[in-house]
Amino acid sequence: MDNKAQNASGDQRSDHWARLDAFLQIDPRDAGCDEAMEMLDVYAELLAAGNDPSERFPGVHAHFLACGACAQDLEGLLSALTGPASSQPGPP
């Protein structure tokens, strides 16, 4: 087997290990994208009002910490609710 074939095979194995490692590091409380999107407006409104929704919705909070795409959605909605120059706390 030539070096390219060995490297490709090694890259595939490395990718599998990287994905497994990422999966194992997921917070077991993570509610997932679907639930986070269902609660997005409620979570953002609580943040905008100066409340801490992480205690009431720990699974959703864990998801916003882990998922960049959902965290961006939260940040955008929070900005729309409070305005860009708000003194309200940002997303988790």
C-alpha cells in the first residue's frame, strides 16, 4: 500500500476517533437542537428581562453552551429584543 492510501486510511480512522471523542464530551443534560429551538424565545425573553434561565432550563442552557449555531440564534434574538447597545447580560 502506498503512503497516500495509508494516510487516507489513517485520516478516516482519526476522523472516527475525533467524532467519538466529541460525542463522549457531550453534556448529558444537553437538550439538543430541537428542544433548544422550541424554547429559544422563552429563554431569550428571560435573559432580556435580566433573569437567569439556566436554572429553569439546564438542558437548554447546556445545549447553547455546546452548539455554536443555536447560540448564534439565541444571540441574534436577544439582540433583536434588547438592541445592540443593551446593558443586559449576553447569552450563556
